[in-house]
Amino acid sequence: MTPSCRMTPFDQHLAQWSLIPDGAPIHTHSSDLLPVRYRDTPAMLKIPREPEERYGAAMMRWWDGDGAARVLAWDEDALLIERASGPRSLAHMARNGRDDDATRILCATAARLHAPRAAPPPPHLLGLQPWFAELEPYANSHGGPLALAWSTACELLAEPREIVPLHGDLHHENVLDAGARGWVAIDPKRLIGERGFDFACLFTDPDEETALAPGRLLRRVDLVAEAARLERRRLLQWIVAFTGLSAAWYLMDEESPDKEFAAIELAHAELLRG
């Protein structure tokens, strides 16, 4: 078989939905993506390779384009969404003197995603208790910041507040410029839990130099607490808990969690100051 005859992950849906390839394919650890045109509209074809990614597609359909990219077509094996190809980037803003603006945009996007909807949320959403389960063994084996994160997570999860369907991965690279439609989220998880959780992962992004610049983490805490109407202390606790979970994931992949440990230290020190 010659290379030109090889099947790709996209071929079935290119034909099924009459799509025209419009760029190079993108391959991540969990999905294959291809820029396409759909009825002369820029779109992105996503073929998940992990079950969790399929659950995320259900969240995208439920949001129905309100705060998230519009879903143009879907089936059990693929998702076609609008391609948010505007020139603005939250990561670029954060790195170039507009971190406050980027933080407020993330908060505004979260508010849209968390807003009540007439339709019931998708089935099979996962609570935060099992989501944090991977942190416990690393807390037991490594102690230190991970043990602190685990104990903090247990405290938060024991008395949850303001339960809503969550994005679960709402950071600078997952909120994109959709031009006249504003900013839209992509790549959600399938979570439900306390809404404060959804803000915790933005505190180590888009990179260590930006997120952990002197005074930056606490500046973001103040901005998020005000914009999202969150109790400041509880937000700091969510940062400790989630960043510990993120550190555990890095250790699972045999990567360094130094950035996460530094963020935990900063947030915990602020908690101790009261």
C-alpha cells in the first residue's frame, strides 16, 4: 500500500460530514485533531482516543455554544466544533503585561459555563472525590506538599459548596478567541463539584516564569476572588489541593513537579498568614 492510500483517523468523518481538510493534523496524547472547513466555516475535527475525551464532548454539547465552542456535528467517535481562530491569546496576554486582563477573561468564561441551564446536565458526570483519588497514594509515599494537598482536599471535599457541572481544565490554552463571539472554552473534563475548583488550575499557567513571578500568584488570587465572588481563603485551599493533584500527575509521568510544589508553598504560606 502506498502512503497516499493509507487510511487516517479522519477519513470516515471527512466523508460523512462533507469536510474539507484545512491544515495539518494535530496529535495529542488523547486525541487526533484536524482543521477543516464545514459548509465553508472553519471547524476542528476531533477524534478522541480515550473514553474521558468522549465524555467531554457531551459537556460541549450541553453548553451549546454558551461560553464554549459551538458543536457543529458529533457521533460516538468524533466531535466537530467551531474553530476559534481569532488572533488573541490569553497565554500571550499573560506573558506580555496583561495578566490581569487574561485572568478576568478566564473568570468571565467560567461564569458563563457555570450558569444555570434549562436542560439537565449530561449523565455520568464524575464527582471530585474520585477525581482526587490519584493524589492519596502519592501523599502517603512522598509526604510534604503532597500530604498537605491531600489533607486540604479531604477538608474541602467533606463539605462541598455551590455544586455545578465543571470544565475541569480551565486554563489559558483552553479558552480561545472566537472573534465576534468572544472567548470560548474547549477540552472540558466530565466533572461536577464545587465551582471554586474550576479556578484552581489557572494559577500555574501559562508557564512557571509568568505564573510564579514575584507577587503574581497572590495578585491572581485577589482578582479571582473578586471577579468570581469566591471566599479568598477557600480559593487558596483549592489551589493547594488541585496543584497537589497536578503534581501527582507529573510524578506519574515521571516529570518534575517543581512548579506545582512552588505554587503550593506560596498558597499555603498565604493561608498561614490568615
